[in-house]
Amino acid sequence: MMPQSTAPDTRFTTGLDHAGIFAHSLDEVARCYERLGFQLTPQSQHASIDPQTGQSTPRGTANRCAMLTRGYIELLGIVDPSLDARGVDKGLEHHVGLHIMALGCEEPEASLTALRARGFSALPADLRRYADTPQGPQLVVFSQVRVPPAEMPEGMVFLLRHETPQWLWQAHLLAHPNSAQAFTGVVVQVADLHEAGQRYARYLGMDARTLGRGLAFQLAQGRLMLMPADAMPPGWPAATAPVLPFPAAISVSVADPAKARAVLQANAVPFVENDGNLFVAREYAGGVALCFHAEQGCGP
């Protein structure tokens, strides 16, 4: 058993920032999330933008996002196979569904130093893209800290600070028919729970606590859980990973569970209700299981 969780170091990570879901068809996964009751941003094609010249080079991928009061869900797909897909194509060869698990941080340089001290080959990265706003396209900038995929094979696990949050968290994008409020949890199924638990403890700089058959890291915002391949957190419907490692599930808090339930029922989306939580299987949520839970609860 691992030690009880220590208080999270918010200088290193402020917790869950966003989840990124890879799909073969961006249009199809967008329709799926609209049926789940999310309002999505307009489609935005990614680009590589030179920070010195501002010159933009289109990439082959695009996204649509469900912006939440805390965090967001990013849906990604390839819209031009002739252009650079920046790893989305390789990710889809492994599985459809959750690939990006981004954590927020306040001090990227300090986080970079901390990760290197913990044995990771961390590198800084500067990501830029344009977002549609009522004032026209605006440049959004992210300062990132990344490690090689081999060091965190569960997906694209990285730290970032938003340098232009005002262009992402626009007030008119935060109201969702399902009353979604926050991105509150990630569940990852792994082949070797002990190894993954030790590695994430080193990455996060904190210990996990045992929860059911898994390990839970309680972050400043949200919770990250590691589970065996044939298990899910207590209260979740059983689901076995189709491949390993497998980021299996996310949770989202809602202001009014009745609204979320009504949306799912009106759109004929199957779900299971357990102790007030609404569970949608991965077949109906873009390859990742989804739980809606009450805002005042901690989520499963």
C-alpha cells in the first residue's frame, strides 16, 4: 500500500486542465458530445505559428472544445491527411478516445526544474493557435512542459500555463444544456499498477491513496486515478480495457443532475444511474467513459 496523499503542490500543478479526445471523424465526435449536452466551440484548425514572425503554417488537425468553468474537453480529429497530424494519427492507431491529460501549472520553469530533478527528460514547449472570438480570431498562447512519450506512455501527459485565458474562457461558451461545470477526474487503466503508481507519484511529487482496487491522486483541481486493466473506480460500471495502457474515463461536475439526465433521455443516449451519478459508456462518448456528478460532490 502506498502512503496517504500529501497536500498537492500548486506551484507545480494546479490540477486537471483539460482532456483531449482523438477521433477518426471530428464531425462525428462533435455530434456525439452535443448529444451529451455540451455546447462546443466552432471548429478551429491547428497551425504551427512562429513566435518571432507570427507566420502560420496549417497542420492537419482541428478541434472543437467544451469550455467549462474549470477546465475543458478538447475533441480532435484529422481534417487534412496531407498535412502534419502531430501524432494524432499515431494515437488513433492505438485507440480511439482519450489521449491528452493536461495539468495546469503556475510556474512552468519551476515545474521543468522539478521534473528534471525527479528523473524526467522534461523540455519546454510553446504552443500557439487562433481562437474565434466576437472580436475576430485571437492568438492563444500556451507555455508547456513535456516529457518524452516513453516516460509517460499513458498518453500525452503534460503541464501547461495559459498565457491568454481570456480568449478561451469566453462567457458565452460556458453555458451547457447539461449544466456542466468542471472537469473533475481521469481514470487510467494500466498493466502494472505498482509501477505506474510509483511513476505518477514521482511525476506529481505526491503520494497516492488506495481507493478500491486502484490508486487515487487528489490534485488541487480534480482527481487522477490509476486502475488495473479489469477494474474501474468504486461505483462505476465494470469495463475492461481494450488495450493497455488505456485512459478509460473522465468525470464532469454538473450544476443540476436533472438537466443532465433530461438531455441524455431526450437524445436517447444510454446511461446508468448509481447514487446520483450518471454514467455513459465509452461507445456513446467518443471512446472514453463519462460520468456526470453533482457539483457539490467530489465525483467518483
